[in-house]
Amino acid sequence: MPRKELNQQNSGRVSVLCEATQFLKDVFGQIESLINGHTCLLSDSNYVTTEKNELQGRNISARDRDI
């Protein structure tokens, strides 16, 4: 196969590899963003659960005092 054809084939392959690499970088960036979002939501959920439990405890204490 002539050198010119080989260079064209390799050029095409390099282009595909560069596109695939960029695609993977984008996907991993999105995954990292989703993980960070999940971490924030989990933290918020834990805070809300703690607050809910404290309020339930206060309600029980208030009911016990009223009895």
C-alpha cells in the first residue's frame, strides 16, 4: 500500500481516537458532576432527616407534658 494511503488511514484513525477521547472526557466530567450532586443531595437528605427526627422528639415531649 502506498505511503500516502497509509497516512490517510492513520489520519482518519487519529481523528476518531481524538473524538472518542473527547467524548470520554465529557462523559467522565458528567459522571463527576452527578456524583457531586448526589453527595450534596445526600447531605441535604441527612440534614432534613435529622431535623424531622428532632421535631418528632419535641412533639412527643410536648404530648408527654400535656398528659
